Amino acid sequence: MKLIEDWKQVLSGAWSVRLMVIAAVVSALGVFLSIVSSNLLGWNPIWFAVVASVFNVLAIPARVIMQEGIKTFKCFRNDESGVVGRRGAVAGASAGVVMALATPFIVQWEGVRLEAYKDIVGVETICFGDTHGVRLGDTATMDECVSRLQDDVERFYADIAGCMTNPEIPAGVQASMLELAFNVGSPKVCRSTMMRMANAGDYPGACNELRKWVLAGGRRIQGLSNRRADSKRSLCLRHA
């Protein structure tokens, strides 16, 4: 085995290495937390495992997209065969950055349950709010839940990315729309005033639209109101 000639440059500048280091740190924090007691500190170690998995997954495209230069990045943007097509890979933020912002937020607000249950409006749900093909009585392992979460986030982002016509939508606004799509469905987000305002470049206006998405089963839900306020503050405006 022989080291590559520019190994020092790769270690110091490669995004793939940075993401793997972040994943390792997050994993270590999760282990520490489980030893100290998550109950005392108010954090669930499962969140750390999910976030670490996301960063590890992002390290794979980062090795190709962020390291091989502008030419490779342009090839990626022109590729229509991937999860995110030409319109979806907007210049304002890469798909990886948007999904990395949205995923921990989704985990925080959805929580995780390894046995299927009915949500507030009676929809069969499992893991981190997954409703695809779920039936009461279904069970899942944590690894399966993480995999389902990653698939869902990629699918929802691919759906709404096709509705973005503005190549400069900030990462936080995109992440907030992705989180909203995860919660209410991609078609509703694509048809929303929030998407229209984001495409028009009115990002504060788009973020303010979140306050309207607080109904479930025809009634206002305080939990949804809190979630939208957090999304506006932590994602939409913070990373705009």
C-alpha cells in the first residue's frame, strides 16, 4: 500500500474527510451522552446516530463533487440520471447541504418509534414519521429507520427540487421547504405560496408562509405551530 502523492492536501482540504471527521465526532458525542445519561442532559443519543449516518453518506458524493474541481461539478449538475436533476441542483446550495440541514431538524421533531402507530390524523406511521406502505403491527430496527429516513429525505428533496425555478434559493429556505414537504407532502409544497415566493426571490416572505401550515384534521395544532416557528427561526431565516 502506498500513499498518494497529495495525501497531505487531501487530508487538509477534502470535504469527504471533513464530513467523516464530523461524523466521528458526532458518534463519539452520542456514546458519551449514553454513558452520562441522556435523561440528565435532555438529548436522545439516537439523534447523534442519525446525524453521524447522514454525514457519512454525504462524504461519498463529497469525494467526487467537491474535490475534483469545477469541471466535475458541472458534469454532476448536467446529469439527469441522479436523485436531483439539472433544475434540482440549484446554484444557491447543493442538495447535500440542504439535506444535511433538514435531516436533524426532521429527527428532532418527528422522533422515532420502532413500532407502527397512527399519527394525529390517523395515518399509519413508523420510524421517523415514515408513512410509505406502513401497516399497524409493522416493526423496524434502528438501522432500517435510518435507511428509511435517508430514502425519504432524498425522495422529498428530488420532488420539490423540480419545482424550484430560481437557482439562488438559499440553503435554509430549501431545507425549510424540504422539512415541510416531509411533513405535509411534496405536491402541497410545490403548489404553495411559499414556493412561489422563493422562486420570485422573496425569501423573508417565503419563510413567513410557514405560519400558515399549522392545521391537521381541520384544526390548529400547537405542536405544528411550534414546529413551523422553529423551522422559520432555525432553518429558513438562519441560513438564508
